[in-house]
Amino acid sequence: MTTALSLPQVRRGGRRGPRMLWQRRRLPWLPLAIIAFVLVLPALLAPLITVHDPLRGVLGDRLLPPVWQDGGTWTYPLGTDKQGRDVLTRLVYGARISLLVSTAAIVVGALVGTTLGLVAGYFGGFVDKVIGWLVDTFQSLPMVLFALVVVAAIGPSFVTIIAIISATIWAVFARLVRGETLSVRESAYVARARVAGASAPRILLRHVLPNVANSLVVMATLQVGVVILEEASLSFIGAGIPRPQPSWGIMVADGREQLLSSWWLSFFPGVAILVVVLSLNLVGDWLRDYLDPKLRQQV
Amino acid sequence: MSGSTLVEVEDLSKHFRVTGGPLGVRTAGHVRAVDGVSFRIGAGETLALVGESGCGKTTISRLMLRLETPTTGAITLAGRDVHRLDRAGVRWFRRKVQAVFQDPWASLSPRMRVGDIIAEPLVVNERLSRTRVRLRVADMMGLVGLQPWQARLFPHEFSGGQRQRIALASALITEPDLVVLDEPVSALDVSVQAQVMNLLKDIQRERGTSFLLISHDLASVRYIAHQVAVMYLGEIVEQATADEIYERPRHPYTRALFDAILPAHPDDRRPGSDAADEVPSPLNPPSGCRFRTRCPHATDVCGHAPPRTALPGGGSVACHLYPATAGSTKGPVRQ
């Protein structure tokens, strides 16, 4: 058993490994910077970088314009709303809500979708059919109507909006993972694992999941933008984050009434949504090309 | 070469339903991938299944590995029907039978470390401490000529031959009685093929492992097989010891197959008994002898099922050229 047969030994060195991320292809610096400085850093450091209260304003300082316009002051660089709250502060705290909601919704959606996709793709048959029907049903639900009904029934809250958004995105993950699982299931290494005696859960976790992880990461990144947009839309129509929390969507909605006189109320949160979602999509595209060019047609 | 019998395959068939019609639910027919195949493998022996693409040899290997269930017939391993095992029986079977697949680029999980790949059959079948597993993995890596430190690497850091040796180490770690080798070297460079085949021979000599070798490479088969079974359209047309079948191929298909091997020198090429035309569809195989549509010796009698004639040394051939009574060891009766 321990006798080594004389075969040429393998030399160390000359190992081919994947080069580091930033050596392969130029990183999308600008989108990454926008995500970092508009979304992630403000969300994490909100209390440290603002001096005002996001919820309670100074009524004497209502509807002040941004600093570069007549009447603007450095105390409120992007102006104030009709309750005298600092727009910049609310933007920063809004980033926190966007990040929180999107992370939670994507984690829940991806978890549910991935589990169902793995099961559907690997076992096939009746289970696959049932999950397929569920996916089709959820994908054909009009999201806004669905959200309005749910919110009307159980009232707006963080948990409600996360649940609503998860419910609308899990099907995307389920569909993606099911497809990838179908192809991985037929691979020789899954056959080998079955011959080795590995159980279905073990095969799914050790062999299938790691090999669909690339696609999952790409999909999750692309979905962050979608979710932020969904949250903003729901908040805009009043079915999202309960007031007076400073969601970007709520800020756009509330600024609408003064749009002609106080343009900055809707403009800055609108721009924040635009550049963040655009950047997330660019980073997602880049990640997709970097990790798996063949995914291009599927997403 | 006649040890005790390890594997007994009797009248094994596997038919795949082909669906058709607008809804894809109507049965359009059955592909008879494997049809009434019988053979045995002795302990410490290598049986080679040879034949052209689509003849059913890979289906047999999948049946042998319990990746498919047979339509009829049975496979017996050490006296137990492998398709009628209880849970404990399946665990026993998984330790006794392992496999090495054709393409070493596809058969190792790209996201697993080589050490984990090699250990997998052990980890899922036996309760062992991590240290014991690591020691067994190191043993196996030594056996196939790899360094223990390489257990930390990923499959893409190895060459094709090394990867096939990794697959072999994994297959051997539970000390199985039978290893199914599905085209183990056909994806490798010729220089590496010899290396892997020598390794297989050494392992068989040291541990008495039986091999079921699926191959279309007749040169490599001759090098390591004791018994050879030639398949055509889901049936075994001839079966004999390797020496016998290479010296005296009897069935016209066997001869056509062997004549297709390119000799070392072009002048050595035997004038052809080349089989004409395409292989008929296994959906609708010819009646009687399935080779008769391409056989240079075909006559009217070939419309009936050919007799299976025993050959000296325990083989058999299924062809009307060799009537059951004659038992001739000479060449074919020319008509």
C-alpha cells in the first residue's frame, strides 16, 4: 500500500494559477468609486459624517436651497426640505436604508431561489414542475399591485418591504440556478461523486453549488440595482419604507410637490438612485465578463 | 487467469424509451442500448469491452456503477444482485466498486482541492478521523506517483495524466474489488497513456483489483486486458481471452475492427475486410444477426439469430459461420 511506484515526480514551481483580480482586466474604477462613496461608506458611517438629525428638522430653516444658490449656507450643503431637515443628511441615512433593504432582500431571495433551483434542477420530475409553476406565477405578478395589496393587508414596515422584494426576486435566482444545475448534474464529476457514494445533499452542496457560485455572485450584484430601484418605487408610491424614515424613494416622492420651486428635494435623491443603480449594473456586467463570459446571453 | 468469479452479468438489457409526438409523451420506440449481454469478471482480472461508439459499452459501465437500472437481467457482485441492495448493501457496494471516467478534465470538481477529491469515497462511506483520512490520501497519492503536498492544489494545476492519476487514487482509496475504467486513457497524450496503463497493471498485480475496461483503443486493450468482449449494437458478438482474440479473431465484426488498427508500417496493412456503411440505428436493429447489413459474409441464414458457439479457453462467438456443433478453432467456413 505504501510502495510508491516509480513515476516521474512533479516539480514544484511553474504552477499555473489564476492571476489576481486586478491583473486580469481593468477594474471599473469609476462605478466602484461611486458605489463606495455614494452607497457603502455613507451607509456604514452615517452618524460620523453628518451633524444633523435625519428625522427632525429645524423649522426656521425650511426649504433652504443648496449652498451655491442664493440663500444657501454651508450648514446645509444640499439644502433643506419643507420640515427643515438637511437633504444631505437624509441622503446619507437613505443610503443606509437602501443598502440594508437590498442586502436583506437579496440574501433572502437568493437563499430561497438557490435552494429551490438546486432541488428543481437536480431532482427534476414532479418537483421541478411544481417549482417551475411557482417561478412562472411569481414572475408574472405585477410587482406594484402585489406590493400594494400586501402593504394594505399587513401595513408598511421594514420586514414587509424586504419580504415583498424577496418574493419578487427569488424566482430569478431559482431560474438561473436550476439551469446551471441541469448542466452540472450531467457532468462527469457529479457522476464520479455518485459512484463514490455521496448523498444528494452532499453533491448539491459540495459539487453543484460551488460551480454555480460564479453565476450567483454576478446575479446578486445585478439584482442590487434592481432592488434599490424597487424599494425606491415602492417607497415613492407609499407602499415601502414607513415615513419619516429617509428612503431615497420617499425623498423623491415628497419633493414632487415643490418640484418647481425647490428642485433640489427630488433632484439629489434621484441622482443618487441613478448613479448607484447604473454603477451597480456596470460592476455586475464587468463581474459577469470577468467570471463567466458564457453567462452573457442568460442574464 | 481463472480466479474466483467476482462479477457475473446475466442477460443484461437496458432499453431507453424514445418519446415523440407533439407533446413528447407518445412512445416512439425503444433504443436497445444493451440487449441480452452476459459475461463474468474473475477476481484480479481485467475484462475489456470494445466496440465502436454507440455500441452500448458505456451503458454497461453505467449499469455496473448503479447509475442506471437494467430493463432486464442482473449484475451480481460477490454473489449479491447489485440492483437489489438495501441501504447497508448500497454502502457496501460503494466501497467495493469505484470508477475512473474518460475525461480527466471533466471528472474532477474544479472547485475542490485534490486532497478532498481523493478522500471523497472514503469520507462518505466510512467514519474516520481527519488524520486517518489524510494519511490514507497521502498513501494513495504516493501510490499513483504524486506528492502529498499536492493535496492542497486544485485540479486545474495538474496535467491530464496527473489528473487521471488523481482520479485513480480517488477510485482506489476504499480498496475496491472492482474499478470500472471508462476509456481511462483515450483523452490523454500517447506518451502519458503508457504511463497510466503501466500504473493500472502494477496496481492490479499488487492489490488483486479487477478492472472492467471500456475502450475503443485496441492496442491499449491488448496491453492490459485478460478477457476481451467485442460489442456491436448492444450485443456481445465475440468474447475470448485477449491472446485468443488477437491471434484468432473469429467474428467478421471482430476482424473488421482489428483490421482497422493502423499497423506500425503501412506495408503490414492487411487487405480489408472493412465493414461497409453506417451502423444501423439501435432504435430498429436488423433482425437475426445485427451485423448482417454490413457483413461481407452475410447470407440468408443470417436473418435468423446466430448460435452462440463456445470457444476454447472459455470464450464464445455468435455467428452463423461457426455452427454450435462444430466447435472449430480454425478460421471461418468460407461460403
